[in-house]
Amino acid sequence: MTLASGLQFLLWIALDPESVYIVQNAHEAAGQGTIVKIPKAGGALVTIVSGLDNPSYPVIDGSWIYWVDEDDGTIMKASTSGGKPVQLLWLTKQPVGNLTAWAGSLYWAFNGTAVKSWQDGSIMTMSETGGAVTTLVAGENAPGWIAVDASGIYWTAADSVRKSLLDGSAVTTLASGISSAGAIALTTVSVDWDTSDGIFQIPKGGGATNGIVSWNVTTGGLTLVGDSGDIFWSWTGDPAAQFSNGFLGAIPSSGGAARYYANPATDPFGLAVDDTFIYWLEAAGPNGGGSLLKIAR
């Protein structure tokens, strides 16, 4: 089902119980980025905030949506009802893997600096209301994507998957020898991540690494999302095929047969799921032909 069409500069989506939020990331046109929302059942698009430069990594907690503006290095928030955005933090253009929220706090990874060979990365946090920034874990090797739940903080590094408690203590390497780990997602019992070879998982408390989906993806882009029972992913497709051979997939977090949706799909990205549906973006370029779609999971 198509919820909205005629969209452009699409990259990210986020959900709350009633709505889908779409980030239109006009990174080549400063001041033209917007965040809009639409009811999950369909309806009119409502602009939440406009005039943004390069909004990325949206996350919703309660009645607020948070994002990183990658052009000017700020963490911002706005009411999900709309209104003037609030700047929480100026990151001085520090590279951020992604932004996530848990129990009233925001978390992100500082990837490090080239001059230090990316060995000076860190895991950072601050209150959702603003204020002081706390470095929870320092001296990390190029930390990238991050996920948080009550059991701790999990992140991908240059060649490993790492974990700490919520206060940054008890840092542990869960898996090592990983090549090009991408996104990370959590289920009730496992940590899952993607690489060019497939999706892998390990119990949150540590143990053996298990490959649950195998592939050979060296082109295009991947998105990974987890919930209590399943891992979902999208592949944008091959650039040589104009991204016309993308697809969505899912597999039980305990393993088993994969399910495939919208196969083929045109340049699917920005995946999000709730208890009933999968939501994604297609044809997310600058020419106004992009769409927001959903399908029963």
C-alpha cells in the first residue's frame, strides 16, 4: 500500500504509535530539508519542521523527534506536533554513526578522527532535555552504529561488536574479526548486525556468533531493524540495474526460513516496523518520484 508519493530527497523514516515521520534530506540544497508526518492509515502529509540542511538519524521518544544535522553538526529536537526546532548540542561536525534514545537519554557514537587513525572514538550520551554531554566509553576504534536497551549499549567498531552497561562500565567485546560491520539491531535476546556477507547475531550476554542470513552484497545499501521476534532488512538494489532489483526481507531472530516482501522493489531504504506493518521508502532521489509504502509483516 502506498501511503504517500511524489516525494524527494528521501532517506530516513521513524514511527510513533499513530504516524510515520519522513525525513527529506536535501543534503545538496542547504535549507531545503524537512521532516513531515502522515497517519499510519494514510492521509495528508503534515510538515513538522522545515528549513533544515542535512537532517539524519531521526529517533522518536514520547512527544519529541530528535535528529542530527550532519552539515552543521547539531543534535536537534522538535515536538511531534510541529513547532520551532530546539538545538540541544553543537557537535562541531563530529561524525556520528547514528542517534538513538533510551529512558530519557540520547546516545551516539563519535567515530574518531583521521589524525588519530580513528582510535579516539567514543560513546556519548546526554539528556533528551539538553545539558551536559557525558563520555561513557573512550578510546574506541571507529565506533559506528549504536543500539540501546535496558541491558546495555551495543555498537559496531572497526572490526568488532562491543557492549557496555548503560553507565559505560563493563565494556566487553562480543564478537571480533568482523569485516565491514554495518547497522546493528537488537531483539529480546540477541545482537544482530549486517556485513557484505550477511546478517550475524550473538546472544546479548556473549557466546557463539551465528550467521542467520547469507549473501554477497558489495554494492547498494542495507538497512537493518530488529524487534522482539524478527530481524528485517532492505537492500536498495544494484546501481548497475538502476536500483530496480532491491527487496525487503525478514527472518525470525531464532533462525529459520527468510521471508521476502516487495521483491523486486525500486531503491528501498528507510525501513521501520511496528507490530503489524513494515514501512519503507522507495526511489528516494531528487526528482520527486519517491514514495512511502507499507505492507503487512
